[in-house]
Amino acid sequence: REFLKNGSVAINGEKIAGDDAVNRVLQTEDLLHGNTILLRRGKKAWFASRWL
């Protein structure tokens, strides 16, 4: 929650921040190429998630 409130989290390169970010739910609009989401925390921590 601290990372979300500080704005250090990004979904597909778009930063999310504030109190709304804590309750944010991933949706189909967040998928890249229909099946992948890129999450970033800070500058170096990246995670790619493939959805089937």
C-alpha cells in the first residue's frame, strides 16, 4: 500500500497513485496484446504477467 500511495507502481508504463490505487482492480483494458500486463515497482523491479 505504501508503494501505491507514493506513486512508485506502474501498470503497463502508466503510474497509479493515491488512495484509489489501493482499491484498483485489473481489467481487460489493462492487457497488452490481449494477454500480458507489465507491473513495475520503482525503477528496477519489473514483473510480466501473462493471462490466458
